[in-house]
Amino acid sequence: MALYEHVFLARQDLSQAQVDQLAATATEIVEANEGKVTKTETWGLKNLAYKIDRNRKAHFVMLNIEGPGSVVSELERQTRINEDVIRYMTIRVEEHEEGPSVMMRKNERDSKKRRDREERD
């Protein structure tokens, strides 16, 4: 089975529960097409480098997917239809990262720096 990473950006005005529902829907699509989601990460609300459809921020979500190419085709088709998703990208990878992704490690590092700075003050 092929391995994929699927990242999508959801509109900024959605609640965290709605973003989690989008991720759950994507997982259902993958599993309905004989695939498997091995990891789901929500990176949170982040600033965009430029406006996309009048949005300055977006909720970022990453899914690690294991399955045939037809899974990706169907997932991208459904994602294209959904108005809450403003961008998406699916790439094929040789192997999935173990543990947290680079974005999650960055969040942890930034929060640690923030705590250290607050302790000094």
C-alpha cells in the first residue's frame, strides 16, 4: 500500500469542533475506500502568508494515509466539493514520520521558549 500525507486548510471562522468533524469526515472517506488513516494532527489556527478567499488565517490539519491511489482520488474529490476547505495538498511519501511532525515539534519548542521567558520576568 502507498503512503500519503494529506494537509488541508479550513476557513478561519470554523470552530475547533467543526475542524475536528472535517478531519473525521476525511477519515471516513479514506476508510470507506479501503484505506487507513494512521495519524491525525491538528496544527491549530495559523496566519497565512497571503489572503486566500478573503481569509488571513486558517486551521491546519494533517492526515497520514495508507492505501491505494483511488483513496486519494476520492478524498481530493470530496475535499474540492467542501466549501469549508480553502486549500489542500496530498503528497506520496516513502515512509511516515514517527512521533510528532515538524509543525508539532515547532509548537512545543515555541511554547517552551514562551514559558522560559515568562519565568525570567
